[in-house]
Amino acid sequence: MSMFISKKDTFDYVFYYKADGFRVTMLTKEEWAKLEEPKQRTYERHVVTFRPMTWGDQNECRRSAIVENPETGLDQWDGDAFVMEKLCRGIVDWDFTEPPKEEGADPVKVPTTPENIRRLHPGIADKLLMYYDNETEVSEREEKN
């Protein structure tokens, strides 16, 4: 990787998803591959494309997470705002669709926007963030080298 991050520097995350009402199950490629074939067919395959954050992105995420406490008037850290901003800056594309409005029409691609990222099911957003962090954060082993 270069010293500079380009908008073209992306990586994909493939996962398998199944919903049962408001409960969702999300499996990695490796977890899905261990299922027997009939169970595999109950999952949808999806791809999310991420971009590593630049120094500027990280600073913007931190700035977005400093909010004023309404009781004290002092600044405080909002961890939820930080992770939301991180996910909104990290996700650059996905293959998510919604059912068509007209019968027989093709599914409609859901645009990759901050508003739609905020609409994600919490379980999906948490797992996407965990994957993103695992791929982009420096591990203890790397720090020692």
C-alpha cells in the first residue's frame, strides 16, 4: 500500500444473510461454506465495498463525535456518533436491493448513502463495522514488527 490512500483503494467483504422477522443472521464466507447445501440456499449472498480511512477521514470522525453535553455545556465524547461516521465514510458501495414497486420488475439497487447506512439493521451494521475494524486497524503483532 502507498503512503497515500486513494478513492480507488477499496476492498470487498462477502457475507451471507438471512432474516426471520426482525432477527437476522449474518455469516462469513467461511461459516456459510460449512453449512450443508440445503441450508446454504436459505441465505442471500451480499458484497460490501469498503475504503480505508485517510488521516482526514479519521479526524472528521473524531470531530463528529465531540458533542456538547446539554446539562453542563461541556464537550463530551459520543462513541455512537464516531462509529456511525466511521461506517458512513468506510462503506463506498454495496449490492443491496429492495423489492420492485411493480410486479415483474427487477429489484431496485439501494443507493450507498449515509442515510441508507443509518437504516441498516443494527446487527448487520455491527458486523460490518467489526469486519472493517479488523481489516483496517493495526494489530498488536504488526505493531511489534
